[in-house]
Amino acid sequence: MAAATRLISRLTLVTGGGSGIGRAVCQRLASEGASVVVADISEESANETLGSLQSNLRGQVHTAAVVDVSSKESIKKLVTSVQTRYFQPPSVCVNAAGITQDDFLLNMEEEQFDKVIQINLKGSFLITQAVAQALVACGAPKGSIITVGSIVGKVGNIGQANYAASKAGVEGLTRTAAKELSRFGIRCNCVLPGFITTPMTDKVPEKVISKIESLVPLGRMGEPAEVADVCAFLASDDSQYITGASIEVTGKTGGISEAQTCLNTDGKQQRVQTQQTPERRGVSGLGEE
């Protein structure tokens, strides 16, 4: 099926859809014909994304919703409202909500560690569980659940013990979910971004960006749309024999620790507790949603 129409008639749910990678995913899925539920902790951001979505293909109806992915009740309310409006659960779900609260291991507060695990790992679990339960309950023939992880979950990163642990956990969760849910026709996969350009990276000094780019074999940082491309592939039937996989979107990033040292020290670009709001995503550009 042509890429431009391969998601027609699909209902998709994207958490963290209000900005960054999540927004790019919403836009890409909509461009391929899917109806998109843009879910975010920020109603304003979700509506901004909603206004940017293509809606001229057959049967497309997009909507925005507020969700706190760390709350089971909030997620239950979201999934119920989606089923009420569309008369079906989402057959595609992208977990793109996430935050960072960075500090060196010797200084990190317990609250910093817990909050990142709660949003990034527990949130992915709760959304995955709720969507899978809804799909199984209605006897849906297939589904695709995609979680945005990070290359940091594989290699670690200075100042991100909590974030690295959460993203490593997301990979384990995905592999297990893939094994348990395959008999219901539900595929589960991870996408692992590397250094990705976000609005917050505009504040990083040019010499720091140049240093980061020199450590990437492709010679540049990635774009959110390039992560979205992989998510769209995993959402489609073009990937119907892929489950339990972790796909890197990194430009084959090397030297993460060296680049992170630049971000944390040069020009006072320390990323300790630098978030858009206490509940929003981080700013490093290293896989932040």
C-alpha cells in the first residue's frame, strides 16, 4: 500500500503529542490517513498539535485530550472517552510522553528519580496495559503499540541515572508485552532516538551543537520527523512481522558521554531540573519526547 494512504481507517492514540517527537508523530500518522487522538498533559499544547494535522483523507476525525500518564484513573478516562467517541479503541498507540530531571548520581534526590520513573516507565506500562485490554476486550484483529525509548537506555549517560533506568525499563517492558500480546495480534516495539533537534536545543551554543554533530557519523542531529517516520512504519502493515524490536534512530551516535559533558558544562548549559513545566518533557534533545 502506498505510504500516503497506508493508515487510512486506523484510529491512533499518541501520548506526549503536544510537542517535539510526539507532535511529529501525530503529524506523520495524520498525513498517512489515520485519525489521531492527541493526548498531552497540556491542553493548550495538544490543541496546537491538533490544529496542525492534515484531515482531508477519507474518514479522518482528529481530537485532542488531556492525560496524566502517571495516573491510572486519568488513562482509564482517556481510553473510555476515545471508545465512546469513535466506537472502538485505538488500534495504534504511540507512547511519546516523557520527562527528564537530571543530576549527577551523587547529588540526585529520590524525588527526581521517582518522578522520571513514574512518567517514563510506569506511564508507558499504564498506557500499554489500558490500550491492550481494550483491544482484547473488543476482539480487535490486530494492534500496534509503539514506545519512544532512548539510546540512553542502552548506553547510559552522565547525569541521567533516572532517565537511563526508565528507558532501559521501557525496552524490557516492550519485549515482555510483545511476547504476551502476540497471540492477540498486538505488536509492541520501541524506537530509540539519539540526539534529536527540539525547540530547546535552539538555546544551546552553536559550538556545543557542532561538537555534538562531530560525534555523529552522519554529521548532524536528527529531526523529530525522522523518529516519526519509524513510528509510522511500525504502525503500518509494512512491519507486520516485527514485534519486540528496538529500532535505533541515532545516526549511529557515538561518544554520548562526551557530548553530554559539553551540554552540561559549556556555556552553563546544565540540564539539572530544566523542564518546560514540572510535568513536561525534558530539554536535552537526546531522545526527549
